[in-house]
Amino acid sequence: MKMEQFNDRNVADNGYFLVDIEDYPTDGWGKFKRVVKRSFKGELFVGLWVVLREMIRFDTHTVKYPEEKMPIGPRYRAVHEMKRLWESDTERCIGCGLCEKICISDCIRIDTRIDENSRKEVSEYTINLGRCIFCGYCAEVCPELAITHGGEYENASDQREHFLLFEDMLTPIDKMKAGKQLEFEGFGAITPHEDERVKKTPLAY
């Protein structure tokens, strides 16, 4: 194909033709005939057959929430969780404050103090779920894998300031003793048969 055919802007000689379109009716009887003509075509009965076929199949796809819930992926970013150490059952958070610094929605507040053993501990840790956009930056920057996103997505509240406290996010002791703490599936996750290899250490956690 030559470039002259593209450069030629004379549309009258390039085979253009007008489409034969019927005039729109102006009276009531003409509009009624147009509706009937457009309605009773094959496409209408095809759509009706699809609906009827799905009705008589009785294959329900509706999830009966809250009795039934859809499975979510392991990397789903829902309400935050704070992890404990497998060796001493104490919290992993060391109070570095990186999660507070990297939070782009400014929803994390963390306060630390020095305990009687001259170690820094977290005195207050809150997350405002009303401001959180669940981006996952706090979980990615945590050097101890202390904060992750869990699978709890039911966080509706009647208050605009819906805060999540450190104690609410921390893994319960009974769940920790039973070995049911879900780890973040990624870098640093607990490998299979790790329970047999975890031993008590003399470190004062």
C-alpha cells in the first residue's frame, strides 16, 4: 500500500457511502411499531432462555454471610496483627518506630519507655482504622516481622475514630501455647517442623 492513499484527504472519491438509516418516527403509532420491532427479535428470546436455564438449574452461587465466608488469600491486607516470639511468648515489637514513620496515612501512634531492665518497651501502640488505607508498608518495613496483616476484615464501627490497641492486635497467650499463631507467608516465615527446632534461650526477652 502506498503513502499516497493515506495522504489523499478527498473523501468523495474513496468509496465512502452514507448508511441507510430510517427516519425516527414522530407519531405515537410509529414509535409503538419501532418498539415492537426492536423487542421481538431473536436476542430477546436468547436472553429469556439464559435466565430460565439458570432458574431451573437451582445452582445457588450466593454465599450465606455471615454463616459462610469467602476464602481469602494469605497475602490479603486486612486488620493488623502483632506477633509474639516463639521462644519466650513475648511481643516481637522492639519499639523502633519505623512503622509510624513510613505510614503514609499517619494512622499509627507509638510511645516507648525504658523498663526496669534498661530496655525499651512499647507503652502505647494504636492504629486508627478510620484513616488506615491498608497499604502494607508497616508490615514490609518491620525488621522483626512483628506487625502483619491478618484475615480479619470485619472492622465496621459506628465511630469515626475507630482505634485498634496493641493488646487487641497481639496474639493471645493460649493461642500461642497451642502453636496457632499464623505467620506472615514471606521472608522470615516459620518453616515446617520449626516447633521441634525452637528451643529456649538464656536471653532475657
